[in-house]
Amino acid sequence: MASPPGQELSDGRTGLVDIPFPARCHPRHALARQHTLGWLHRFGMLSDQKATDEYDAMGLERLMAYFYPDATDADLALATDLNAWFFVFDDQFDGPIGRQPDAVARQIDIMLRTMSERGPAPGDPTSHLAGTLAELWKRLSRDTPLLWQNRFREHWRDYLTAYHWEAVNRTRTGLPSLPGFLRGRRDSIGVQPCLDLVERCGRYTLPDELHRGSPLAEMRWITADVVIFVNDIVSADKELAAGDVNNSVIILHKGSGLSVDRAAREVARMANSRVQRFQTLAAELTGTLAGTGVSDQLRAQVDDYVAGMRALMSGNLAWSRTTARYNRTGIEAAGRGQRPWAHLFEQADALDA
């Protein structure tokens, strides 16, 4: 019997990563899949059946089903739409524009204005991506407190502006150091907005002092690092085929002379070390809250948020082992060039002209 798409990854490098908490999957992710495919077509993000089939093979709705296994159907559909936007937007930079920092900065400014309190500026180019982001923001912010909206906007701004940093990396002479790379990659991976959705799905907003304090702040960046390391392990071959350098495995491979497999082993070792540290901090957090007299409600919300961080780490690994984005088909697609939906900036420029 043939292995499912991407199965070869689970028998190779991803087996090096040890995440001891199991992934849980939302039982109705098929509904989110149908919803998001319709949403992408309605906004012109997928042009034909070939693009639809290639997008659908990635199974992005399952990634969100792992991230938010207890979400309502409506919240899962919203998360899946946002995740679709994330991946479609990300793929715009695999072509020439990804090596033009000034052009990237212009596109990022348009997206940031779309979510600002003032909205897009007069004369901004017509764009499927800007239009869908505006629609997403309206749905995301509905019935949420201002504190949550400001936090999400801040994290989303950090995520978007990281594309300029990536474009600079592709054009610079030499590779960044691994610590320097991770400082930028923690924004570009987009984990922090995904963690904000944990709160939105749970209908609560943790206080800023808790988010910024110890140990929750460290647990947030550990979650990002583990997702980064798994993503970089599974996407290394795809990004080597595309000539990209924004990958910790590739940085170790090219910067230290390690083989790709040995570099992947080192990155997996760092991921496992981070997971162990996370478990230690989670136990400390429980003890700290128990001794500070916080309400039972807040303690339950923190427990839910910690479970959400675990879901992102374990769910990303589970999805990465089966998605067609990183298997042989995905590597071949990267080697051929851009995805079928990766020309939305060019279409916007044509419409504007």
C-alpha cells in the first residue's frame, strides 16, 4: 500500500524530534476545508482547478485542526482562512520580489495600513491580498477587547515586517549567525498571532503583565523556536531547491560545513532541549500561580493557554509529517519556481496600472 503524501518525512528527519505531548485534531476539519476553499475562490486567490488541487494537497485545514482542537466550527473556519492567507502570502516571495527588499517593503506597508485604525491609504493598489486581509481583520476583531486587538496587531506587524528582513538575508553577502537568524525568524514564523488565536478561541484575554512576565514570555518564544526548528527540518530540501537561505538547517549546513542530515540532527537536538525547558517552566508556572492567590478562572485560562502552546508544537510536527508541502512533490514544485497562486502582487500592479 502506498504511503500517504509526506510519509517519508516521518521515517527520516522528523523522527529526530521528541515532543512528549500528543497532538489532538479537531474532528470536523473537513468543514473548515470546504469553507476555506470557497473563501479562496470567492476572493480570487485560486485561479483554476490546478491551483486548487495543489493548494488542497497541503492539508492546511488539518494544521489549524491540530492547533485549535476544541474550537467552535466558526472559529476553526476563521483560523483556517487566516492560515490560508498566511501561506498564499508567504509564497508570493519565492520569486523575484523576494530578493527585492524595497519592493517587499512597499507591499508590507500596504498590508499594515489595511489593518491600521485609519485603514488603507487612498491610491493603494487594488490587491486580492489586501482585500482579504481587511475582511479577515474585521472578523478577527469582532467582539474582542481592545487589549487583544492591540496585541494581535503588534504581533502581526512583527510577522509582516519580517519579510523585509528575509529579503535582505537573500541579498546579503554571507550568512547570518544562528542566534541572529533566530531573532528575526521568531517573527517571520508567525507563531505569536497563532497563540493570540488560542485566547480568541477560548474567549479570554490574559493580562499584559502575565504575558510579558516570567515564565510565560519565555514559554512563548520556546514555542516559536520549536515550530521554527521543525519547519526548518522538514522544509530544508524544498528551500535548497528554491535557493533560499532563511532556514536554520541551511545556515548550519552552509555556515559550518555540516551535511544537511547532520545539520538537521543538530537542529532537532535544539528543539528537544527547548521542549524539555518548556516542560520545566510549565511546572514552575503552575506553582507560581498557586502561590499568588489568583482567581480560579485566571488559572484555568492560563492552563488553557499553556495547552494551546503545546498544541502548536505537537500539531505542527504531526501536520509536517503528512503534508504535501514538504514531500517530494513539494520539493519538485519549489524547484520549478513559484506556486500557481504566487503572482498576486503582479496582478495588483497590472490592475493599478
